[in-house]
Amino acid sequence: MIDDPLILAGAALFALVALAALGVGVVAAIRAMQRPQAEAAEQRIADLARLQIETTARLGEMRDMLAGRQAELHRAVNERLDSVTHHLSQSMTATGRHTADNLAKLNERLAVIDGAQKNITELATQVTSLQAVLSNKQSRGAFGQGRMEVIIQDGLPKGCYEFQFTLSNRSRPDCVIFLPDQRPLVIDAKFPLEAVNAFRDAKDDDERKLAAARLRADIGRHVSDIATKYLIPGETQELAMMFVPSESVYAELYESFDDVVQKAYRARVVIVSPSLLMLAINVIQQIQKDARMREAADKIHAEVGHLMDDIKRLHERVLRLQQHHGQAGEDMRQILISAEKVEKRATRIREVDFEEVEPPAGNVIPAPIPRKLQIGE
């Protein structure tokens, strides 16, 4: 059974053309029979036969043409289907690869999100623990002291500071820094967080005034303790530092309680935040470096003096050696002069020629054998 619609359309067209030709032939035949002349009928029949043959030939040509067109159409459809299949395969492959890449990236991002979620969870735990630490006065003091110790240890070499140093009055500040004059600079950590939080959380003016009075009292008590215990004339520096381990608390003090800060200045206590403490540590480090350079310069100056003394003694000894060499040269010159004189005398003696003369009988003195005198004889 043929399912191709083009083939069915061609067959239907062929049937219609055949029926049309047959109808034309029948009509022509009927008309020819109605004519009285037989010759005309025969001619019509011959024309009908010729028309049928031509129609058959044309139908064959149309059938061949439809078959060729159908083959071309079938080939074009196959090519188009192959092209569409190829493009569809490439598209599906690219889409699959792109989907796989996106899934991989999505998995990476999900992993990053999971890591961030874990970090957030850990941070929330740390914040909770930090809040628990800051809610206790002893833990809060240990936190402030620990932060101060980290800043000092990062900025100064060992031996330039000491924690929990005992002064002559038995007081023990959190830290002292030894300056070039060997008088320690006292640093004590204080963290008035409760009073600051009460001042910040005040809902009306009355609560704010009460919180401000509490904060002034706490800061004043801390400043008084530092000035009384840790400022010892002749033993410590004239200034001491009160370390506040929170930049926000320090900013709140300087913004809203300038009178407390000025009172601390008059008591020779400087309130410092972590950033100001790091700046002060850098300045102290430069002071200690300059002191070491001055000490080294003094040592170098003393060594240079010793070196100049050694050079002077070396110059004197070289002069004496030069004199000895001069005297030795003069002695050698005199010796050479004597040697030349002796050589000349020996030459003259060698050149003397004694004639043979009969010595008188009974008094013959043998003549010496002439020989060449050597140097030194």
C-alpha cells in the first residue's frame, strides 16, 4: 500500500486526465456517428485514435516527470531530514555538554554556599560566645588584656616589655614597656562595656543621664586607680596609658564624654584604642631604635679613639724601623768602601814584578810567592 501523498496525487491526476480523454473521445465518436457521411466518421475515429495515442504518450511523459519530481522530492526530503537530524544531534550534544558544565558550576557554587553557610554558622557561634565572654567582667578583662598583649608582642622585641610587672609599691599593672631611660611606661587595660551599652540603649533622656553619670563614674574610677597605683615619681614614666580594646567604645568616649577624656589627661593618663596603641608602639620602637643607635655610636666613637692610638703607635714604630734601616744601609756602604780599597791594594800587589837578582852569599832571604789577595785578607 502506497502511503506517499505525492504518489497518490499523481495517480489521481493521471486518472482524471484519462477520464477526460475518454470523455472527449466518446463525445467525438457520438458526433461522428450522427454525421451522415461515413468518411467523416472514419476520419473522426482516426483522429480519436491519434488523440488517444497522443494522450497516452503525454500521460506517460507526465508519469515519468511526476516520478522524477517525486524522486527529487524524496531525495531533497531525505537530505533535509539528514541535515535536520545532524543539526539536532549537534544541538543536543552541545546542549548536554552545556548542561553538564552548568551543573558542575552549580555544584561548585552550592559547595561555596555550603562553605559560606558553615562559616556563617561558625561566626554566629563565635559571636554568641563573644557575647557570653563580654557579658562577664572577668572574661571581658581577660579579653582586653589578651588583645593588648597581642598588639605589644607584634610590635616590640622581647626584653623591651613585661606583663604583670611588679612595681615598688607592690602594684602589678597589665604591662610595662621599658624605655631607654629604664623607667617603665605603664599600660593597663579597661573595658567599660556595660556602662557604654547602657548609655547607647537608653530610651529617654532620664535613662541617658543616669547611664552617662555611671559611665563617667566608671571611667573616673579607672583613671584614678591608674594614676594612684602606677604613676610613681622617679620610678615610672610621667604618663600612663589606659587601653580600651574597642574602637566603638573609644569613639563613644571621645564623642560624648570629652570632659572625662580631659580629666584623664590632667591626671596624666592617656586613653588609647587598639589603633592608637599600635601607633604608640611604633613610636616607642623608633625611640628604642634611636637609643640603640646612639649607644652604638658612642661605642664606635670609643673604638675609633683606640684605633687612632694604635695607628699613632704604628707610625712611631715604622719611623724607628726606618732609622734602623738607614743605619744598616750606612754600615753596608762603609763596608763596601773598605772592600773596594782592599781589592785595589791586592791588585797593586799582584802587579808588582820582582827581577831575579843573585842574593849575596850567606844572606839569602827567600822572596815571597806572589798570589792574589782575597777580599778580607
